[in-house]
Amino acid sequence: MTRREILPDRTGHFGPFGGTFVPETVMAALAELEQAYAAARRDAAFRRELGELLRTYAGRPTPLYHAKRLSRTLGRVRVYLKREDLLHTGAHKINNTLGQGLLAVRMGKRRLIAETGAGQHGVATATVAALFGLACEVFMGEEDMRRQSLNVVRMRLLGARVAPVRSGTRTLKDACNEAIRHWVTTVRTSHYCIGSVVGPHPYPMLVRDFQAVIGREARRQILAAEGRLPDLLLACVGGGSNAIGLFHPFRRDRKVRFVGVEAGGSSLAPGHHAATLLKGSPGVLHGSRSLLLQDRFGQVLPTASISAGLDYPGVGPEHAYYQLTGRARYVAVSDAQALRAAQLLARTEGILAALEPAHAIAYLERLAPRLRRGTVVVVGLSGRGDKDVQTLAAHLGANGAHPRHL
Ligand SMILES: *Cc1c(COP(=O)(O)O)cnc(C)c1O
């Protein structure tokens, strides 16, 4: 990435990644969205309204918390946690759905469509639909509906229709396919609210821009706390929205290193993880070209992760480009390591994190002994752990996690 390069380019590409691979019927809707977004970002009234909602409804700015006990336990590092877990609905997803919801209203759409895996994005979309008085239909794999039944109830309480998807593995990628198929038939009245920095242009750009509030705040907050920029930013990567949201405002700070942490699942053998940047190859999925977990015939491989939010065979094209250019580095952490890190954070800081950001904490645990003393690290704490308590409970016995003295 050169110093002033603007990404994506006008055709929605991040180097060789990104672009627009959709049925003809959707092209007009994407062009409409791109124009509406270009107008909205220049409009002070739009920015004011979004800023006001982020403050008074979602709970921004979120704190940047100096985790002293965790830092002391890990040694060498000064760890700061960007507390997206404290937001309304429990994760960073609301930053994006508020932005897209406002855009939908501006475009005169009366319905929101969304796909969801774990249900977190579905809940955040249903929430915003209720807030703006829009109808809402969420596509969710039948298998995920079973695994995440509480979020299904949440969405229904918020007035959304949850449409079960019975194709393929009945999980997130099938829900994405179904949402796109449905959008084709309803583009005039519906806005498709994508939940991460994936999909055809302009989604990876606009979701990034809505999530960049994370990094803008963190940059200001760390300068106030430390009087300097951090050495390292660390965030988990599913589709990649919380990570890019943290990284983006630091992109020109060459000395600030970025590390994205993927789901290493039970092993890095095919079908047992969701480490797309580590193990994927270039391909097209859900409307854009990026890295992808696929077999040699181009068939999408099954994925597995203890954290439903990271369990996706694709990844945002900007991350693929960051990896290609070396601007960011990507690593994987196993299910077991993430579970241990969630407990470590709970016991040192009294914070029950979601299993997704626990992956980032787990990597920090591995990295800390190799860092220079006094290294300042900002970790994106993308969501809270309430949704994962049952998963944690099921594993506590198995790995013999008696209260560990720290
Ligand atoms: C959805 C989710 C993620 C993964 O999505 P990204 O787009 O990669 O950020 C990570 N953490 C939490 C808490 C989530 O809900």
C-alpha cells in the first residue's frame, strides 16, 4: 500500500481482491447503494444523526481500558482493551447496522434483509429495524437456529421474521446464498444489510467505514493515555469487520503493526477450522473475490470453530490485500486456547468476553514473552460472553479448569 493509496479503487478492488460478482438484477441496487452512500457521507445531517444514535442509543464512545492485571500476568506488555462488548446488543455489530439502517431509510426502503450465523448480526439488524420502523427478514441456517435458539427468540421478540435455510450445511454460508437470492426478488423495497466487510462492492467499504469509529476512538484514547501510538493492534477476524474497524484509522501509521487472529478450530486440517487467510486460496464467494477455504474443484470446504462468529469460509477482501502487501499479519488460535484465554481474562479482569475476541487474547498470551518490555497493545474486545456461557460451561469440566491461581 502506497502512502496515499485510496482503497478500494473505483471498481471496488483492493489490489486483486474485491469487485462485484452478482446476478445482473442486483447491479442496479448496488449502484443505487453506492450513490446513496457517497451522498450520505458528504451530508453533515447524516453524519450528525448517525453520531447521535451511536452516542445515545448504542453507547459510544466505548472505553479504552488499561487491563493492568492481565498485563502483569502476561508480562512485558501494556494491554488496552477496546470495549465494544459494552455496546447495546453486546458487540460491535450495531455500529454497522445503525449506519446501514439509516442509509436504507434515506433510500426509501421499507425492509431490511440480513443473513446471520450465530445470530449476533441478525439481532443487531432486527434491533435497528425496530428502531426505524422497518420490516425485517433474517435468513439463518437451520443448524444455526438450533445451536443459537436464544438469538432466534431475540429476533422474533424484536419483530423480525426468521427464515430457516435448509440448503447445504444449513449454516452461515447457506444463509448468505439465500439472502442474496431473496434480495434479487425484492431489491426495489428491500435493503440487504450485510454483517461484515464481505460481499460485493460497496459493502466491504461501507461496513469498514461504519466500523472505523472503533479505531478513530481508540487512536484518540491511546494518545491520551500513553502519549503515543500503540505498537500493536490485535483483533479477531471472522469476516473481518471489527478488525478492519480498529485497523483502518491507523493504516498510515507505519509503525503500528496489525495482527488479525483467525479461528484455528480443533486443528488446521481441512474442515476443522476457519483460518481463511492462513489456509485459503483466491476465489469468488458471496459477490467478491477474496481468499476462500475451498477444495481443488473450487467447492467451499466446511468450517469449524468454537466461536460461531468466526465460523465462515471467506474473509473480507481488504484483509486478503493487507496480507498480500504485508500491512497486516494473520495467525490462528485453536478452540482450546481461546477457551483458556476467555477464562484468563475473566479471572484477571472480571470481564467475560465472547469467544471470538478471546482468540485475540489467546494470541497475545503466546506473543507476550517475545515482545520488547513496555510494548503497548490495543486489543479489540469485539463482544461480550453472555452468549457463550453454555459453551464455556460444557468445556470447563472437560479441560479440568479448576480455579487457576494467577
Ligand atoms: C460477528 C462477530 C465477530 C466476527 O465478525 P467480524 O466481521 O470478523 O468482526 C467477532 N466478534 C463478535 C463478538 C461477533 O459478534
